[in-house]
Amino acid sequence: MTNVKFKIMSIVMAVLLISQGTYYYTSFNKKASELESYKTQLEQSQTKLELTQNHLDQKQIQLDIIQEDKAVLVNKIDELESIEYRIISTEKAESSRIQGYTLLEEHLIDVDQDSVDERVELYSDVEVTDDGVYCWDDGQRWLLLVRDEDQVYVLFDDYVQLGRLELLLYEFYESGEVNITTIQIMSAGLFIKDYALDTENAHFVERIVLDKRNIMNISDL
Ligand SMILES: [Ca+2]
């Protein structure tokens, strides 16, 4: 090989090496740039994911609250639907109604708030001796009346086996509304009923507050 040929070959080799070095350099820069871009996108995705997760958490909290509210409403509806009401209208007072009964309690109270007292009367057909001793049997009929002049509301008229009927009267401070509650205590049952007068419609509404039957009452009766 002549000296000239050797020089030419050297120049060609140098050009090839330089161009290949430039290629690798350019390729490396491109790879680093893409990597950086992907990393940035990943960080942005991570941020979006966290924001979305926070949003989901807040929605889940709202959903839990709504579900709790729904459960409360369902319970209230079930409770109201399970309440049994009975309408008690007035009837003409007949003395025969209380024949054979003994008056146990009597209360004068203005139930319908017309400034005239009604008479709340609790009777039982228990016999009383001349000495005033009550001869309680295994069971008696009990009668609870609200007497309004010549009309009566018969709130309770039933036989109570191995038990008694207790009467509670109470008045609401603000409205002055009077309610009557009976507690029927028996060896095999326990019943609480509440009576409120609907003055607009002139009838009582009986609501069963507690109804426990087929029980063995272990309290002292
Ligand atoms: Ca009255």
C-alpha cells in the first residue's frame, strides 16, 4: 500500500468513526429524553390516581352517609307501618254499661281543652265486701271510660286474666294535650296502650305501644 492510499483509508475510517459516534450520541439523548418524558407522565398519572382515589373516598363516605340515612328512614317507615291504631268514637252513656262494676279510680281533667272537665273512670267487676275488701278473682273485666256529659268514650273494655289494668294520665306542658296510657299487666302478657284525643274529629286514637304475649311474667304482680 502506498503512502497516499494509506492516508485515504485513514481519512475514510476517521469519517466512519465520527459519524457512528454522532449516531450513538444522538440515540442516547433521544432515549434519555423519552425516559424523562415517561417518568413525567408516570408522575402525572400517579397524581391523577391519588386525586381520583381521594374523590372516590369522599364519594364512598357520602355513599355511606346516604345508606345510613336510608336505613334510618326504612326503620322509621317499618316502625310507623307496624303501629296499629284504633279509632274510638263516642257513644251514648248508658248506666247499664257500668252495672255490676266497681269504680276504682276517677279523675276530673279537661281532655278536649274546652275548659270543662271530662271524667276519666276506671272500673272493674271485682266484688267489694261491706268492709271495703276487694275480692279479686283469677280474672276480672275492666272498663275505662272518658265521660263527656251524656257521651262516653270506651277506651278499654276487656277481661284481664291473672292481672290488672293500671291507668296513667299526663298532660304536655306546651300544648296542654292530655294523653291516657294503660298498662295491662298479666302473668302471661304485658300490654301498653296510649290514648290521645283527636279534638278535630272528636275521637280517641288508641296506639299500641307494647304488645308482649305468650310470656311468663316473673315480676311480682
Ligand atoms: Ca273538656
